[in-house]
Amino acid sequence: MIGPHYTGSELPAPDQYDCLGACDPGEIVQATIVLRRRNQPALDALLRGMERGDPAAKPVTRKGFARRFGASAADFAAVRAFARRNRLAILNTDSGACSALLSGSVAQFDAAFGVKLMRYRHPEWGTYLGHAGAATIPEPLQGIAMAVLGLDRRPAARTNFRIRRHADISKKSYTPPQLASIYDFPAGDGAGQCIALIELGGGYRAADVARYFDALGLTRQPVLVDVAVGDGGNAPTGDPSGPDGEVSLDIEVAGAIAPGARIAVYFATNSAAGFIQAVSQAVHDQINQPSVLSISWGGPEAGWPAQAIRAFEQVLQAAAALGVTICVAAGDSGSGGGVSGDGKNVDFPASSAYVLACGGTRLDAFAPGRISETVWNDGSAGGATGGGVSRMFAVPTWQRHLTVTRASGGTAPLTGRGVPDVAGDADPASGYAVSVDGTPAVVGGTSAVAPLWAALVARINAASGRTLGWLNPVLYAHPSALRDIVDGNNGGYSAAPGWDACTGLGSPDGAKIGTAVRQSG
């Protein structure tokens, strides 16, 4: 029996797409059911304690998390019964991730979830699987299932990097180790830590990356581990302007600053299901056990269906409870978020309160200890740091009483989660000297800032012997540990003393952040 529509299951219709017709009823497809957690009130209480800095609110282990907060045996039994009735196979279940992967024919999924699976074509995305109308949740799973993912496979996210055209390496640019020095990162190489990178396309060649690290003169190189998520994999395209640029940038920034760390690269397909699965797999990975994630992909909040955001939030909450820091690029399309005619927009997952949203600056480093930074804004054609106010999420405790400064003049209280939290060099004009597909390049964008901060976290974790975890409450309690940016705007908002919707609390002063973390216990 089919129940009511699952609220928020339908993605907004994209522009310029063609419906190619119904899928072959016998085609085999897969979808993931995301289940509710056990003991959600206890998890909420733990997160509130972490937010307050309660010393008794300690991160839990991955195994402990699955036991305390994973999906219940009864809920999995309900999924198995549902699958049997609808002749769907269960390929795997994960208690900690609260997920069950189902497989079956198009006809079986159409009947089970009240959809009509179709093929669509988009000039940029190519051909993809989707459905007409909203998916439905069968009555036996209502109140149990939070989301059904994988029945709409249009791309869910975009990269946030910019290659400096006609790049001349002799012009202003910085290697990642130079930036670590400029930002006074504490000594160390992140030994014993694992940095997880989330990639939704493209790939790298290990020999190219090794040559880049050799050219930097690193005394050791990070161990690189590829993790295939679903149908994803390390698949370089040979196009530096495509996702290869993102993959190379992430690996080289994180790996050059924390060469003693293991770099686990989680490759997934670019869809809501693939994105969420990749982050979930990294967060719950008991083999690589990453202590920090870097995510350089995202998209405007308005492009995400509500059920996908709920499922993603469940994963991000788990990361906070596990003591895993997640650094996310705030976007490269200014305060508009790349949404035409729709005012101000912020990117998700950067807008989640459980991640460290990373904005961008333009950096001028004159000499050790003498730097100047302004908001990165090269206009609509050149890109600008994302930032603004969420329409999806309320103001978190640690952002209460903050205001935004409008570029048009005046201030206003925050009415939702403010983005970003922090910043770092992102302007291609003061970009990162890296190598993409074996070719030197100068790259900018907030995509570079996420692995920059992730590498800083790895260094501090290694030096302190514990994980920083959910870093936001600590940083907002110690704003002087960051370099305040007070000049520039991102279109709709201006920089100002203290937190602002362009560069957050500012760029890192690594030594001061390390001290603040120690003081916070």
C-alpha cells in the first residue's frame, strides 16, 4: 500500500532538459533507503553538550556510535519485509550509517515507490535517470525511512575551483607549504592522521602527483588511498578544467601541508545519492578512520530536495558526534550563489551548522608576518567567495547576536545560519601553484580553502594527540585566533570587523588556533 508523498522528495526541474521517455521496465537499478537513528534524543543531547563545551560531552568511537545510535534491528526487519513483498533485493545494510541498499528492476521500483522512472537529457549533464512526480514512502516504512536516494541521478554539486587562464607561474602564486608558513601553521606533518577527500568525478595519476611533491622538495610524501563508492572510481579525464583539476588541487594542497598523513580519496558519482554515500562512507570508515574531511563540492540550497538535506544532515551530525571535522568550500559565485534572478543564496552542504564553511580572500604576502587580505571578488566572470544567510537552517547557538553588513549599506541581525565560518586564500590572482594532469597550473577558488583548513586540522590533531572534531563552537569562542578581514564584498554583503558573510571570522593564524584548542580542553 502506497502512502502520501514523501515531503521534499522531488528535485526542482532543471532548465533546458529533454525527457527521452520511460526506462526499460526490466533495467536493474539501485536505491538507498536512509533510516531513522536509535536514541536520537540522546544524540541531540550529546551534540548540545559539545556545542556548550561541556567537558563530559566526549566524541564516541565509530563502533560505539553504531551500537548507540545506529538503525535498530526492528527497522531493518521492516525494510527486509518490504523488500520481500516488492521482490527487491537487499545488497547491503549499514547500522551506523542507517542505510539499506536495494536492487531491482525499474518496474519493481516504480510499483514500490509510486514513481515513473524516466530518462532525461541535459546539455551540460548528459543523460541521467530521473522520475516524474514525487517519490512515495510505503505505509509500512512511514516514520522509519527518512529518505529514498538514487531514483534521481542528476548532478547534485559543482566544483569550486578556478584555473588562472594563461597562467604564468612566475606571477604571484603560492605553493601549499608557503601558505602554511604565511598562515603560521604549527610545525608537523600530520603523522598518524587520515584526511578524507570527497570527489564526485575525475581522477588523478599517482605518478603526476608524486612528481609535484618531489618538485616541492618534500622529505616524505603522503600515502594515497583510493576508495570507490558505489559506481565511482579514480577516472582521470585529461581535462585540467574539469573535475581532474578539483581532485589534483585537493590532494596536492592537503598532501603538501600534511605529508605525514594518509590521504583517502572517496570517489563517487555526482548525484545526491552518490554525494551523501561518499561522505557517509568516509565518516563511518573503520579502516582508514579519517579525522577530518575536505569537501570542495556543493550547490545552492534551493537545488536540494528536503529529504536529501535531511539525510545529509544525519551524516554530518554523526561526524560531529564522532569527533570528525568537516571542511566545506563556501562556493565561488558570490552572494548570489550562481542562481540567476533569485537574490542571495548560500551553498549546501556549506550551510550546515555541523561543517566548517570556508570562504575566500585575496592574499598579498610581503614578508614573514606582513600580509594583507581582502575579500575575494573578481566579479561575475571571475568568481567571488560565497557567503550569506541560510534559508534552510536556523541560527546556531554560537552565531547568536551576530549581524550581516549589506554591501548596499546598513546591518541586520542574522536570521539563519551564517556562511562562511572561516576563510583563506582563494583568488586565482594570488592562487595556489599546483599541477593538474602533470601540467603546472595556478588555481584558486574556495575549493582550495577546504583542504588548506583540513591540513591545518590534521597538523593540530597530530600534535595534540586528540581530534578537534566539531570545530565551530571553539573558533567562535576564540575569534582572536583568526585574522579578521575587513575590506571588500562578495556582491550582496561586505566585510566588517568580527564575523561577516564574506570571510566569516577570518583567515587562519595556525599557532593561535592551536593554542585556542588546547585552552578549550
